[in-house]
Amino acid sequence: MSTSTGNMEVVPISGRSKSRAALKKFFSRKGREETSIDEEGSGALGESQDVGGHGTSGAKGPVATAFDILKSRRLSRPASAFRNAQNAASGELAPGGTASSLGDDCVDHVSADKSGGGSRKSGRVPTKHTFTSSGTKFSVDVRYSLIKPIGTGAYGFVCAARDGRTDANVAIKKIPDACEDLTDAKRILREIRLMRALRHENILALQDMDVPSSIGQFRDVYMVTELMDTDLSKVLRRKQPLMEEQGKFFIYQILRGLKYLHSANVLHRDLKPANILVNANCDAKICDFGLARYVDPDQQEEKTEYVVTRWYRAPELMLSHHYTEAIDMWAVGCIIAEVLTKKTLFPGKDVKNQLEVICSIIGKPTEEEMWFITSKRAHKFIAELPDTDRVPFTELFTQCNPVGVDLMEQLLQFDPKKRPTATEALKHSYLAEYHDPSDEPIADSNFDVTDLEPPGENSCTKEDLRELLWQEALHFHPELKK
């Protein structure tokens, strides 16, 4: 059953100078609480997999270069004024609703479990009910009513629901038997801790953890977040062109969120279009913190390499165990390229080919630029690549905004020390109409990250992790504390 209406109020805006507030106002609709749901479904917690990009296992056939990208797609620079703004950031959208308004096909079974009794106000355990979404049972607080299934990810099942307490749409992610696999459980714990601690407009926040009345019954994890319409990957794959101002505003918000994240000494480590949630108001939120981690700026510790979807990996992730927040900045450069061209810039088929593709476009690095490569084998591989000079990006991306191309080129430097930070990137002239230092907050100086990292590999059991996850849930449900 299609729930798309395709209706969106069009408000013309004239003039070249548009503030960030004006842009958001342009895409806003009456009754923002009734945020619409994208027909394709998204907006829950993103799922991270080590794939080539956009859910594939890697590119097949000849590798595309920047020249191929521009040859195959004749981009014309969008007009400065907003035109044809219907179905703006997320395509055809449907007004929010309840399960009953969408028809019985969304709900296979709903039952109430009143064993908990009482209300939360009285300090008693809330009443639960069960509904089935696409064959998966959700046992949650009665405040949540099913709207529709969204999808299945690497770790769980996601549905859209209505929060009867706030009268807002939310996404509920169920992770069954969350502690069955220790590695997965630690990743889930890390993500929950970060999402609970981080509070920023451009970072998806955890609103609730729905749990049973006692730890003895605690097996499945339910994470509740704001519901977004879709993700940037889906937007970029649509035939409808993304207007330049929309893409620019998304880039601004990604950098704004990263400024906050990096100020807390947290690296995302898996930035890609699929992990940028967006809605019809042109809001963007960074999601999927399963691979994120805290880094101590005063310690040079070794870090794991196997992070970040391959097409968005910085060179140092593939050549070294030492890296900084510059890996996220490289990923932003890749995202900018995709926003400008709707094509992946570095579609490598494996790690070696990924490095070959990168060097074929940005040029083979000099000996100075390879300072971070400590492995003789890795150094030898790069040294033996064909000699290629870096061609100015303005010559490669001739049909794109040269100012945006300049920002992309600054971010896509082989040497991580040469890449601008998020704070520096926000000052770039490409984002001048949105940049406002007073409205780009950083993490509180009292931000506590000491307990964000899960225990070490051999220091905990399944029961230990279940207890740690239960303690996280108690932050949202203090009435369950004994």
C-alpha cells in the first residue's frame, strides 16, 4: 500500500543570499510534529557493513575515474533560486499516521500485556504490548503504536511508530539476543553510550531504551530515536536532481555535527551517505555510531584498521594503525564529490585497488606525504604505483561549482595533516551563507567519555555485557532501579 502523497507546499524564495534559517523555513511544513515518512523507509539507526558502497559488495568491471564520471554525466550548475521544490530532500512523502490509518497489512498481531500494571508517574512498571512488523515481534511500552515496517539491518529490525506520549513519530530498532555475540554486544553498547551522551542537532540522539520489568527478562534491546524520512544515499540515487543549495546545506550540517563530535574526541569512523539521515525540511543527522570510538589526544595508541566502508576510507586507514579525526574529513570529501556528481569518486574493488584508484585521481604521494606509513610492505606498495601527478580538481570537475570543488580538494589530501579540520572546513567560502560560529557548538568541557568504551576483549562475559546494557536502560527508566 502506497502512503506517498507527493504533496509539498512550495514557497518561492528570491535572491542569492539565503540564511540557514531561511533555507530550513523554506522546506518546513505546517505541523512539523507530524513529520512524514518516506515510502522507501529509512530514518532509523543506520547499519554499518564493510561493503563497497550503497549496499553492494564492491564495484564490478572497469573502475570509474573522475574523468569517466564527468564524461558520463553532463552536470549543469543549479540555479541559485529554489525551483521545483516539491518532494525536496526525500522524494514523495506521506503524512505521518497511525497503524490503523495505514491499514491492517502493517500489523499482523497486536496484544497487550498488562502484567506490569500501573503508570510511570506512580513509579510502577509500565504496561507492555506486542505487535508484529514484517514477521518480527516487538514487545514495547503501550505508548508506542506501529505505523509501518522500515527494514532489516545487520544487527536488527526497524519499524516506524507513533509515540503516544509526545505525539511524535519515532523509529524503533529491535536487536534480538543482543548479547549472543560478544563483539556485536560491545559495538551495541558503544553506540548506545555515545548516542545517549552526545546532544547535537546534527547527531541522531537516543530517546529511549524500551526494556522489560527486570534484568532477568532482558534479552532484546529496543532503541528509540527520532524518525527521519530517508538517508542521503537514497536521495543521491534518485533520478530527481539534488539542487545545489540542498546539497550544500547537507554538507554544512555534516561538518557542523563533526565539529561537535571531534571536540568530544570521538571519531565516527564510518561516515558515508547512508549514515546521514535527512528529511523534507533539509535537516541532516549523523547516525550509526557502532564503529565510533573515543580517542585520547595525548596518547598514540594503535587502532583497528577494519573500519569505514571501503569507498570512503582514508589512505591511512589502509596503510597504518595510527589515525586521527582526519579520517572523517576524508570521508566528507568523498561525500561532497558524490553530492556534486551523484557518482562515487573512489569505487575500489578491494583495498589494493582502492589505493590505486585514489592515487590515479589525487596523484601518487611524495615521500614526505607518506610519513605515517610505518609498514615496509605498505610503503613498498605505494612506492611501486605508477607515477601520476595530481590534476587540479577544477579541471576534472568542470561542470561543478568551483568553490565546492575547492573544498572537496582540500579535504581529499593524501597527507592527513594537510586536511582541514571540521572547524576550518566550516569557514570555507563555499559554506559562507550558512557559517555562524555562534551557532556551531562544541561538546561541553565536562563531557564524560571515560566510560564510553566497552570493556576489553577478555574482560567480560555475556552476563557482564547484559548488566552494562541494563544500566544504560536505567538512565531512561530510573523507576526500575531497585
